[in-house]
Amino acid sequence: MNNSWNKVIYKVWSPIYDKIFNSHLFLDARKRIFEEMHFQDHAKILFVGVGTGADLELIKNLDLEITAIDLSADMLKKAMEKYENTSINFIEMDAQHMEFDNESFDYIVGSLILSVVPDANECLREMIRVLKGEGKIILFDKFISKDEVLSLPKKLLRPIIRFLGTDIGLRFEYLFSRHDKNMKIEEDRPIMLNGMYRKIIISKRI
């Protein structure tokens, strides 16, 4: 995967994305995640890889400063059309190289982003960089479990599926191990498909 190819892939995905990733199991999972989240009033929230804005409709607090970024102009256009009469700040931006100052946001939401960017570690590093000291990062994504060994069919399919825009072999524990001196896990639990998709909340050690 690379950024140029991802733009092509998500240009294709944009017309049908909501029908798959904002319905049925995925919508139920997203609802459960955000029903449990209580954002502080006036908080600054960054949605990384906002896509078509599937998560935004689940935010109950109206008194929030929301910024939403995505690499794909086509996906971002879909989101902007849904929320054109809101104060949400939509920006076309690479999640691996964010144009924000350090410690800019109280909350960062990353739904189905680490498994699709070319470099998941750089994306996570950037999320951590722009997170305020007492902030939280909320992740919803697919990861292989800590002790899982990829089967031969999955090993063979992994490069093909990566070519189509996502990684089925990403291990969160490996990613997090590069940052665990400065970060801590507040929550990590299965959310969908027998734990293939997880809700993970991390914060800074202060």
C-alpha cells in the first residue's frame, strides 16, 4: 500500500463505503463504542481517517470542536456533504504526516485507519504527538490477537488484501510496544467478529 494507490482504492470505495462499513455489524459496533464515550464539553476532537463521516453522526455532544481529516478527497467529499451545515473542520491530510502542532487535541478517534495506512506506526506516532497530555486515543480496528499465528491461507491472502486497501495481519501489541514507555492502555476489548475487531483506548503516561 502507498498513499497514491490508497487514493485510487478509496475513490472506488467512496460510493459504496457506507453500505458496507456504516451498516449492520459495523454500525452496531460503532454505536457501542460511542455510546460508552463521554466527551467533555468544549473538547477538541480529531477524527483521523474520517472517511465518509460514519462516526460523526454518533457523537451526542454538540458543544465540541471537531476536526476531521482524510487522505481521500472523494471520501472526504461524502462526509462534507453530510455535515455541510455544521462547524466541523474537514481537511484533506495524510494521517502519517499531520499538519498540527504537538498536543493539539483532547481526544483522537481512529476508526479503521491503522490497518489501511501504508505505515501504521507512523500514523500511531502522529496521533500520540498531537494528543494533549491528559487526552485519550480511541481506536476501532482489526488486529490479529497477541498469540495468533497467521495461517498459510491468510499469509497468502495478506499481500493481495493489502493491495485492495487493508491489512489482515496487523498486530497491535507490536505497534504499541514501540510507544509503551510513554503510553498506557486504558481499555482493550473485542467489539466484533470474535475479537477480530477491537476497541482500544490509550493515553499518555503523566
